[in-house]
Amino acid sequence: MNIQKVQNIPSPRAKILVVGFKGKNNSSRVLVENINAEKTDKLLLTNSFLTSEKELENKLSHRYSYVIAIGQKPDAKNVVIEKQATKNGKSLKTNFPIAKLAEAFMASGFDFSFSENAGNYLCNNAYYAGLNYIKTNDLQTEKLFLHVPSKKSNFDFFGLAAVLDEFLRAII
């Protein structure tokens, strides 16, 4: 008998996937663990290019409506909404309703900025891999990547988790 691990089985009627990275000091993990909106699955990616791509593609095959991935950007002072990911000179833009998320941040008093450079390491790789998988498989999934400050900063991670919870409840 083939038994799947619990984390690979989507919640009944789950429409949203929230993604972060493993590591006890990773601020994205803190956020993912504190987002509790209904119909939401969570995934913590391994800090490896190939492994994280496979983990993400496995989850995306469950056909979520929305995916919000979160990564730590140590020099960030606020939330950074990443508009695109780039790999080997090819850019893929988000298809997520970023204007609505920006409105939610403004209404809650959270400082944020937009970026068209998700970096050149794990965050950008996971963002690009996800967008590419969605495009290649013609999924009706809207994906976004957010960068957040490190845990060492005075950033209000629990407040951001609450804002994201409210936003996610509003879009499902």
C-alpha cells in the first residue's frame, strides 16, 4: 500500500498555498507558521535549488487558485512585493492581483515597496520555477513572491501574518 505523507495531501477545498523556507531563523518560516486563513495549505521549502523546485512543483500540481511565497531578504526594511523572477535572461511576471494586496498593506499601515529583481539565489529560483510550472502546465494559479526582513529586525511579523490572513480570507 502506498501511503502519502500528510504534508503532501491538500486540505479539502484548499485554494491557497503559502510557501516559505525551512530554517529556525528564517523569517519566512515564522510568517508561514502564523498564517491561519481557511482553505490554506502551507509548504516549507528545503534550502536547495533542485529540492525546492521539486517540492514546489509537487504542491503546485494540486492546482491552487493562489500561491503566496515568502522569502527572507536580510537588508529589507519593509515588505517587498516582487513583480517578476528572472532566470538565464528570461523574466516571468506575476499574475497575482498585487494592487489588491498593496491596498491591504496601505489600509493596515504596513510599509511596502515593489521590486522587479527577486535576487539571484533561492528566492528568485523558487519564484521562477513556480511561475514557469504554472505557465507550462496552463494552470489557473496566481502566484506572488514577497520578501520580508530578517528575524533580527524589529519588523512586526505577527502583524504582517494577520494582514495576510485577512487578505487571504477576502480573496477566497
